[in-house]
Amino acid sequence: MPHFTKPAAGTWTEAFELPTEPVSYEDSISPDFYELERDAVFRRTWLNVGRVEQLPKNGSYFTRELDAARTSVVLVRDMKGEIQAFHNMCRHRGNKLVWNDFPQHETSGTCRQFTCKYHGWRYGLEGELTFVQQESEFFNLDKGDYGLVPVGVDVWEGFIFVNFDPEAPPLRQYMGRLGAGIEGYPFHKMTQVHKYRAEIGSNWKLFIDAFMEFYHAPVLHAKQATEEESRKLQGYGYEALAYDVDGPHAMVSSWGGMAPPKDESMVKPIERVLRSGLFGVWDAPDIGELPDGLNPARHPAWGEDSFLFFPNFMLLVWKPNWYLTYHYWPTSYNTHIFEGTLYFVPPENAYERLQQELAAVTFKEYGLQDGNTLEATQTMLESRAVTQFPLCDQEVMLRHLHTVTRRYVDDYQQHQPGTPVSVIAAS
């Protein structure tokens, strides 16, 4: 049941039927638990790997390295205009099929066929094997039996997703009520893209934790505001406008998109000159009416909504008519790759470009502060000097994320005979 305003009695945590006692973070520091997550979560859920604009014409392709799912995939728009996805693997000797100078690096481009660098086998854009070097030297080889291995692929609102589970529900069904509530937002109009990528020394869930609560913002990000405003923010603290959950997915609705701010002295001189900053360009472009799923509390101070589509895709829609995406790609139990991407309506002149650039570099500064802090968190969690941690009601989405992840692992173990039993107890 959705909760658009704080419950009259009790707390958000209790309203979502989550426990209130201190929690364990063993699920973020256990190598054994991470190995279970790889199969239980990342090979059984829909993973966003890009947008349709990355495949602008027939023959366009790009690759994604999905270490947590134990594979690499290639996405391609075939000659019929359909988007296809395949394991990035030649059927001859298992070589990675599509790569340039460095096999671990992602790549993109345009082609009419894929050719293996090792022995020259070729594949059409629909995955069919079309050429075998010295085919007569093989024994009863039927090329029809050796096409590329397909991966489940679907598109929601221009976002391309893959899924390795043949029994997975349809993507739109998986996106649920929260996804349905923002369908129709003009994502396709925002094609000016700024992307950041960083290797973070923490568990993937810890970074999601940082971005699904703003309780930390008045303290950690204090120096991003003027000194006087920083003191005010730390005194006020933080309380969200609304929270919501739908199955494995979650949302936090927040004030904070003050663009322009009520008092321009609150912000730094460069922000006043360019009329832009962390919350985006102050003079928002006209993109039409917003979907009903945004600003669910209908609060006049609404600034942005942060949606977490489990497991690792976050979508932030801002009041000044732009949006952000976050992706957290695990590479081990205590490392992951973080991607932050900003999307704007394309600027019409140099001034508008500078406004967007300021928003982008300001976001980068905030992201660096968060990433650095998370590495400090990871190292101390691994010490296990303390094993139980209290969470406040403004950290309710953290409880939800870790609870959902454990449930996926538990369900996987129950349906996989012989799987080692997780040592992580529900908390």
C-alpha cells in the first residue's frame, strides 16, 4: 500500500512492516554472501544497461561488462530495427567476441556483422553464425546450431534492460506501480548527457544506502553551501516528504529542488551568475505536464524523487525538468563501479551549456564526497569491531534494500539444492 504522507501514528519503518532494531551489515562485508548475490540477484532481475539513444541506427552496438552476473553482453540494433542482446562470446573457443584494444573495456560502434578476433568466425546482427574459417575441417558442423547465445532484452521508457532468467516476468510488470507512475515522462527529450564513472572501494549496497537517505546531507555536504546556510541546515536536519515501496523497489520524495532558491544569498556567487547549481538550471525548460507518480505528497516544496528499481538502477527526477541515473555494478564484495549520468534538454546557446556544465561539476563534487566516505565505512565494517547498527526512520529505505536482498538470496538457496547456506541472519 502506498504511503504518500507520514503515518499519523507510528513511523515509516513500522508502516512498511520493517523491523526497528539495530541492523547487521554482514551482507556487505561477506565474500560468501556476495557470491550468492551474483546468482540470486544479478542473474535473476532486470538490469538496466543503457538507453535506446545509444543504438541510433541499424547496426549500432555497444557492450556492457557485467561482472556481478558473470558475463559480458553485446547490445545491437539489427537490420530490422529490433534491439537484440547476446552473451559476448564466440561459439568456437569461447573468446570474447566484441572488444577493441583491451578485452575488459566496454566499446561501441556500428557494423554489419561481428567477427571474432581469434579465428575469424562471423555472426549476423540477429546472432546467426554466417561464416566459419575452413569449415570443411570441422566434423558435421551445422552453423545453425552455433549462433550467439541470446539474452532476454526489453525496453521501458527508452531504457534498455537485460535479464538472464528465462522465467523472469515481463519488464513492465517488473517495474511495477512505481514504474507505471512515471511512464510518460519525456526522457526522450533529454539527450544532452554528462556521465561520470568511478571505481569505489565499498559494497554496492552501501552506495545505494547513501543515496536513499538525505539524513547525512546537512553534515557531509555542509561546505557546498555558504557558511551561514550550512549552519542553518545542520540545525534543521532532514525529513523526507514521502517514502514508498512496491515489491523490491523503493522511492523517496524530497524537498530540495529550489531553483531558483528563495534567497539567492544562500548559494555561491558562480551559481548566482549562471543561475544553476546542484539542483539544476534555475530556468527550467518547458517539458509539459509531469506524470502523476511524481511528487506523490503533492507538496509545494517538492524538489526531486529518487526511485530505486532493484537491484542497482536509480532514477532521480528533478523539479527543474532534468533527471539523473545512478548505477552500481559490483566487482567484488567490497568494490563496485559507480556510474552517475545527468540528462538535460539540449542547450540552445553557450550560456545554457555553461548552466548545465555547472550542474554537472557540482554533482561530481557531491559524488566524490559520498564515495570517499563509503570507503571509510567499508574498511571499518570489515573490522567487525561493531556488528549491530541503529538506523533512524529517515533511513527506512536502507532497511528495505538489505531486507529485499536477503530475501532474494534466501529464495535462491531454497530452490537450489546443494547451495551453501547463507550465514547472514535477517535483521
